[in-house]
Amino acid sequence: MSKQLFESSIKAIPYAQQSVYAKLSDLNNLAVIKERFNDPAVRNMIEGQVPEEKRNQLDQLNERIQEMTFDTDSVSCKISPLGEVALHIIEREEPKCIKFETVNSPIHLYLWIQVLPTSATTSKMKLTVEANLNPFIKGMVEKPLREGVEKLADMLAVIPYEV
């Protein structure tokens, strides 16, 4: 087994650090995304912020969001080829970091979301996933994990963080 880190690029967020943290630290707040994602006005806003070459990924994301369930400390969804995967918050470090670990997953992962201020009204975010992978599994999941971290960061960068 070897420890692998997968990091997203740094995403600019047009909201204050505290607003981003408040939204992400209670996962019930993200259930609104599921409900609002199919609203044409919201969809147009999101599509306007997503480059043309990533719009197909937005459609794939929509399919996955429809299968998500939320509560205060966890979120679960079906991810091909892994099946149902749940993330549970294991630590909150207000207002800069939220740490998760997987539950009911064939691959045990840790995920943390770091949020840092860039001004009083803007912030930046980076996602990191840590996985202990044996060489056989690594070959199968390395690319999907790398892409998944970036897609999740893209999605979190464009959601509204008004409190």
C-alpha cells in the first residue's frame, strides 16, 4: 500500500471565506444544489460560468447529483464503478478546513476542503484526497480519482454561497 495525494487546482470563489465555510460545513446546505440544479435560471447561470469544453461534464454531474442524499455530517451518492460512496465529516476547523472520510467505500479515502480568504469578500479553495492504494487498485482508480477531485472542485467553485 502506498499513500497517494490527489489535489485540485486552486479555485477562486467570489464569496467571503466565512460564507463558503458556513455552507460547506453543514452538508444539508448542499441539498439545495440538487433541487436547484434543474432550475433553468440556475442551470443557465452555471453553464455561463463553465467553459464550453466542460459542459458535457456538467450533464454527467447532473445525473450524479440526482442520486445524492445529504444530512448535516454526510453526503452519499452512487459513483461508477465504485457503487454507493458516502463522505462523513470527521473534523471542522472553522473557517478554513473541513475534513471528510469515506464510509462504505471499497477504497478508504480522506478528503479535505481548504478555504482561504483572498479579500474580505472573496476566497480561494483547494481539495485534497488522500488514498492508500495497493499497486493493482492504483492503476484502476488513479485517473478517475484525479479527475473526480478536479470535477468536484469545479462544482464547488460555482455554487452560490449566500448565507
